[in-house]
Amino acid sequence: MMRKFLLGAAALVLGLGGFWWTQHDHVAAAPMPTSSGAAVPVVAGFSVARNMPLYVVGLGTVQAYNSVTVRSRVDGQIMKAFFTEGQEVKEGDPLFQVDPRAFQAALDQANAAKEKDEAQLVSAKADLQRFSRLLNSGYQTQQSYDSQKALVGQIQASIEADAAAIDTAKLNLGYADIRAPLTGRTGARLVDPGNLVHASDNTALVTITQLKPIFVDFTVPQSYLTDIRRNQAKAPLAVQALDANAREVLAEGKLTLIDNQVDVTTGTIHLKATFENAGAELWPGQFVNARLVLSTRVDAVTVPAATVQQGPDGYYAYVIKPDQRVERRTVEVSGIQDGQAIVTAGLTAGEKIVVDGQFRLSPGAKIQETAAPPASGAAPSAASGATSDTTKTGG
């Protein structure tokens, strides 16, 4: 009897507890009543008409316009180095001097040999003239005359060989004075004065790279090839070189090469741009983001990127009416770049829109404009070359 009583009491307690829980949960789940006239604080802004460049971005590498590895073309000991590492040099500036004494001696010897042969030639020609006169009178044989004539030709050939030896000696003497083959910046000195160098060793002395102008090699998807070729045919396309974070424009140049084939493994096309690089902003081997400007959309309607929201039916934005209520309007966006969304339909320039605070809005809601909250970090402006995370290009 007691057991039945306890079971019945337990069932009663469970029933009362379940009823209380459902009622409490229902009350908690019910939305808090709000005043129909309460205004939602938002940050407001305006749609603006501006000229927006349409571009495609590719990862690029800076390459020297010219690069020369300087080597010795003669054997000998390096006597002097006339430059400091990292120095800007001009074409023809002295870099190294190889001991020239052996080459000067060879030149002197070649000159002396030529003078000796020239003197012998004068004597041989005089003998040939005498043999010629004696041959007609019968006092000289034809064989002696022919031998003397051959001797004159032999000495003349020796003189020509001496002239070639002089040229070679002068060339080697000039090679002993190693000069800059182009204007550029020197790298590290790889051989110090006092060391012996040999032309056959192929030992590098220093590398000179030409920085002004300079190249940037980069690739873009092959889907842009038609637009690139079409616009490049009208005028050379502008290319901007941005830093690795794509925040700062380092230099601006022109597209100078569209490769003659697409890379089938990556589906990209190789491009090259030339930059004046007057301030040496770009450095060989540096990784950059290359922004190729395809065209410019004139008077495009733009709004801050945060203005545009994406719903199940596409993009939309909240437009603020004169009575401080909002209208949810469907918009078409062709791209987002430099922190700005390019709106092609749904908005006109000069309309007031909600930039921040949309998550609490619904069509017809009343709003109260507030100041934008301070950013946690200084965001770069479009003028400084900042780019958005999403870049789309269009016609």
C-alpha cells in the first residue's frame, strides 16, 4: 500500500514539474515587447559616383632589366678594386685591375717583332729588285729570283701576324682593366685584391644588376586574355606593383609583354610589365602583387562594401528615406575593390544608405544616425592603393 502511495506521489510531482517547465520556457522564448517608435542606431552614408578602374591582380616577381656577372677574361693577380659593394656604377667605370705588366710586355714584344720584320722586308724587297734586273741580263737564275720573291711574301705574312699579335696584346692589356659593362648596382665583391684569377676558371668577381628600368613578371588567369589583348591593342595597359600585403602601391608601369602561349598546367598567361623605378622602389627577386588595369568605369555608383548585404535572393542594401525610415532595396553588384562596392542597378548617386547596423533592421524600421565607431587599426584608403579581399572585373 505504501509503495503505491509513493509511486503516485512521484508521478504527481513529475507532472507538476513538467507543466511548470513548459510554461516557464514558453514565457522565456516569447520576444520582449518593444516600443513601436524605438529608433535603431545605424551609421549612415551616401552612394557616390566616381571613376572606378577595373583590374585583375596576379602574383609577380621583380626581375632586373639586365644582369651581368663580371668575370676576368685574362689570367693574373687582382691588384685593385675600384668600387664598394652595393655602389651604383655607370657603364665604363673601372671595377678591378689585373696585374697589367705581363700584358704590357707582350705588347712591347709584338711591336718589336713587327719592327724587325718590317726592316727585313725592306732588305728583301731591295734584293728582289736586284735579282729582277740581273735575271734579264743572265747573271741571275730564275730559281734564285723565285726564292727571293717567296722570301718577300713570307716576311709580309710575318708582318701581318705581328700586327695580329699586337692587337691581341692590346686586347689582353685592355682586359686587365675590368670595367662595368652596364649602368647598375653592384652586389657583393666575390674576389678580393691579391687573389689570382684565371679566365678558364669562370670565377665570378661581382654581379651588376640594372634597376632602372626594371621588370615585373606575373601571371593572371587565362579567362582575362581576350580583354587584355583587346585593351592592350588600343594603348599599353597600366600596371601597379603593390607590396606583399596588397596595401601600398610601390610603383606604376606599363604592360610590355603578353606571352605567346598559355601555361596548360596552371591555366594562366604570363605577362611582363616595365617600370621606370626612378626611386628604386622595386628590387630584383621581390614578390609583389601586380594589378593590371583593364579599363575604367566612368561615373560608377559606389557605396562602402559593408553597405551591401547578401540574402537568399541576392544583394540588397537599406536606403534611408526622408522620414528616417529604411527601405530594403535589391541591388546588383559588379565587383568590390578598394573597400567600395560597384553598384550597377538598384541605387543612384547621392542616395543616403545604411553603412553599419543593418542586422537590427527590417523594412520600414525607424533609424537614428550615429557616428561610425573608431576602427581598431588604420585602414588604408583607396587613394593609397588599398585593395579589398574580393576583386572582380567586368566590362
